[in-house]
Amino acid sequence: INIMGLLNLLEAAVAGEVRRFVFVSSGGVVYGEPEDLPIGELAPKQPLSPYGVSKLTGEHYLHFYRQIHGLEGVSLRYSNVFGPRQDPHGEAGVVAIFGRSVLEDRPLTVYGDGEQTRDYVYVGDVAQANLLAAELDISGSETMDDVAFNVGTGTETSVNELARAVMRVAGKEVPVERRPARPGELQRSCLDSGKLQDLGWQPAGDLDAGLASTYRWIVGGGR
């Protein structure tokens, strides 16, 4: 779905003479298990999941379409995005799942020891990155990494820390249930977004502020 859906959109963009195509890649998975943190755009690309492989494949296709069809492509490698309007059901982000569970007084499920880390970036900051990517000058770029930008805070937060933070902003506590670690899950991840920050982008607030905004939205029933 990721690859064929992207190809359909790229073909339509060429047919419609679209100038700029902004692709949502994933800084959380295209790099695999990193050797150094925070991860820069030039780090090795060694995805450890089919999802990660599909996102990296998309970046290669963007490069191909630029070289062959002249379609400008920019890839944004998101870290773990969270915020209001995130669906807590199905394949959702952990913040939405934790927030809904706390609201409903259900236990939080943590896999493994909970010390695996992620870089949580607020959706409002991500929206600003998208707007910037739509307009920035990429005329001097040549490689796939030249037109790729990490979107993250550069801060590691463990699952255990996140669970405590969600309960803190909610003002209530629920039990934490431990389950076996999931095979292939990355242990550490956070992104160096200095390249994007040099162009004027900046994460706006701290984690607790974003979590509080998200939890208020959940409490309000999605309004």
C-alpha cells in the first residue's frame, strides 16, 4: 500500500504538472538501530521492518521521479508524531493509546523493560515543517539525502518516562502492565533536526505541554 499508493500519486503529479511533492518518510525507522544519537540525515539507512523498507523505497522513487520527470521531491523524516486528533484505536501512536487508557482508568501496556526510547514531536511543529518543505529552495541539491529533513526534537524519552508523563498531565494514575518485548523493536531513537532548524524551523514547546494539549482533546471527546 505504501509503495503502490505513492507511485499512483507520483504518476498523477507528473500528469498534472505538479511542481513540488512533499513525502512523509520516517526518521524513526529508515535508519534502523543507530550507532550514534541523535541521528543525522547522512546516517546509514538500515530499516529493520517492512514499514521502514517501504518508506526508504519511497525516497528512492522520489529521487527517480526528479531525475527522470523533473518532479521536485522533499522527504520529511518524522520522528514519533503526537497531538490532538490522533486516533487511539487500531494502529495508533502510543501517546493517544496511553491517554485514552488513563482517561478510562485502564492499565497501560508496556512491552519489554520500557527503557526503549523515542523522539516525540508535537503535530503543530510537524505542520510547520510541512509548510516550510513546500516552499524551500532545493535547486542545488543532488542526492536523496540532500532533499531529506529530519523532523524531531533531538530528545530521547523512554516508554516508562512517557507513561509517567501522561499520568502526570492527566492528574491520575493507573497500573502499568508489563508484556514480553516485541521482536525487532528499535531500542533507541532520536533525530538531529539541525538541518531543518537552520532553515528557520524550531520545535515550539516541551513534551508536557504537548501531552497536556493532547489529553485535553481526548477528555473533550475529540472536540
